[in-house]
Amino acid sequence: MYQNLRTNLPKEVMMFPDFPFPEEGPSFIHHTEVLKYLHQYADYFQLYKYIKFNTEVCKVTPKENIWTVHLKENDANNVEKRNFDFIIVCNGHYSIPHWPMIPGLSEFPGQKLHSHDYRNNSHFEGQEVVVVGAGPSGIDIAIEIAQVAKKLVEVYGEKCMDIKNVRKWCREFNEGRINVHDEQRSGRPSLPESTVARIDEMVRANRRITLEEIEDGLNEDCSHFSVHKIESETLGYRKVILSHNKVLSSPFPSNLYLESELDCIKDNVVYFKNGNSHYADSILVCTGYQYDFPFLDPSCRIKIRDTNIVWPLYKHIINVFHPTMAFIGIPSQIPPFPFFYQQIKFFLSAIEEKMILPQESEMLQDIDDNINYLLNSGLPEHHAHKMPSPILWEYDDDISKMASIKPISQKVRELYEITSALRKKYLLSYKDHNFNE
């Protein structure tokens, strides 16, 4: 973790429902405060006696409803075998960096770094830096690096509809002069399929479509959307470049340059698909992580597909072929601790037989249906474990109903949505807001 990392969700959203954070202090806290909270949680519920530290899980194998776990302590030569009735995998997915396949990246002569290894901005002072990826970490780190940069050109750019065309499109659609599906087939820059699906729902409800609804839809869909382009009058100074494909309406530091999707790298020059190019002393990659379970024996029948999907997990939790194995925390874009709590309660309901799981074939069909729903919404398959709102709350309602447990509280849901809105509009200052005042 980098030195100045603060949570991008308020503690009032992050906390376990049975153990609140202390009320005093800011809502957006330093990562050391999160670690302190977890220690306090373990102390309060007397969990340390159940935890075996400094021990590697070498292998996990199933046999006749029994799980054999091979353990090796750090200073030991021998491997210990222990048997268990149930296995819950909670190793996280922020350890193995994902490096994008960008032509020329491996030959880049300057400094290249993944956000996994980023600690502070001292190594980038006075440099021209390209930050690839505009997720929470990418944006946070780019803003931090911008503090030591000298100049930036701010550009929003991509290949979809320009804002002026969106206004014209909405007017013509409401007047009945445009059919959304004809527009999609015309080959002209147009709306993503996911936004088309939203518009179809409005049409069936006999509703007119507003510019705000289209723009909100594009934001939520993380679509490619060219909003506007602003270039400073003078170039040639040091700058930070953030490559992204999202709609971001927040003001940015004056030296932070937003750029569209990356095409290739040749020597120290980074080329973008919109035709722009920029010199770079360093490239910082913030493109997420890969799932990795090296301790799972092939007999566990868990696979990680090329699209970074952990398969086959029913409701992103239960191993379909071995339902006494569960995975907690596979999805992303979630409020972590409340979400983990819900998933654990779901699995407990299954193993305590308070909830009867569907047949194997039905669970596999459910997984396929979810992936097809994603694809039909215009999103790529590798987003299968991502849960942007409202998918997040639909998922929570689903597993809560199945397991007869309480869903995540309405207060947490509302704060989560408020934070999301604040982040979009006030990226530089939203973490200064306190929800406990």
C-alpha cells in the first residue's frame, strides 16, 4: 500500500454491521486505521485463538466430503496435514498485478511500475508520467503524482458521442426521428448497448428521454464518451497523463492531462488511439490484479478463465462442484466488510441447511445466465465479478432473500451512493467530507 492511501469509502460504509468504527475522527481514514480496526475486531470477538499465523497453505484437496489442508510453518521443514469439513477461501485478489498487453510496453526504456509497488511520488518528481488506468487507485495515485509535476494538459476524449451530438440525439429521439437500434446499426458514433437497454425501458414506459438521463447512463455504464477537449495554450512542460475511458465531471489538478485509450508505445513516446502522442519518462500501470489460488489442487475443479473469471462459483461464492467450499470477496466495486459479512452469512445458511442449494446443473445455468446478461448489457466478460450500483444491491437482495438474512442496511446503501456522487463531482475534495457530523 502506498504511504498516503486513504479509504475511498467512508468508515460508516465500510464497517461490519456488528462492530462499528469509533465515531470520532474523519470518515475517510488512513489505511493504518483500517488495520487497527481489524485488530480491534479480532480482539473483541476473541478470534486470535482460531488463527494460525506465519503458516503457508501449500495444498487443499477434497476427498469424500473431507478437505485435506497441507500446512507448512515458516521455520519448519515438515508439512502438516489437517482435515476439515468446510473450506472458505479468503486470500483476496490484490497480490498478483495485472499487466495489460500494450505493444511496446516491455521495451519501454524508462521507469515502469505497477500500482502494487507504488509507495510515494518521490521517484516521479520533475518527470513526464503516463498513468494507465483510471480506477480508484489510478486516480488517487495520479493526483498524488501531479503534486510534483510541473504541467498538465486536460483532455477528455474517446470515440463515442460528443456532448453536442447527445443533445441533438435526445431532441430528435423524443421527436420520433431516430430509432435507437437503427442508430446502433448505422455505424455512426452511438450509444453503448447497455445505455440502449436503459432507453428501451423508458420507451416501454412511454417516457421522454432527457439529456441528464443519457449522461447519467453513460457515467454508470463507464462508457466511452467524448465530453469535451480543453488544451492549454502552452505545451512542453512536465506533465502527468492519465489514460482512461470513463466519464469524469470533477475538476482536476491544473497539471493533470486526461487522455483516451492507449494504442502503443515506441521508445519514450506513448501513442493514443485518438491520434495524440506524449513523451514519458515513466509509466505507472494501475490496471488491477489477477485472481490466484496456487494452493488449490486441480481436484477442487476451480478454474480462472482467460477473462479473469473464477469459475464455477454460484452467486460468486460457492464452488458448484464442491459446495462445501466457498470464496469470500471475489467481486469488486463493493463496500468490503458489509459485503463479506453478507457472503459469509449466505454460506453459513447453506452449510447449516437453513437454505437448500439448487441442483448442480441449475447453479451452472445461473452462472451462464449472469454472464449472458452482462454481455447483452454491452459489458465485457471480464467484468463478470464487478458490481457497480445497482447490480450490487440487486445481488445483495438476491442472496439475502435466498438465505433469509437481513440485507445491507438502507443507511449504508444511501451513504455508498452519496459517496459515489461526491467522488464524480469533487474528486479532489470528497474525502474531506465527514458523515459523522
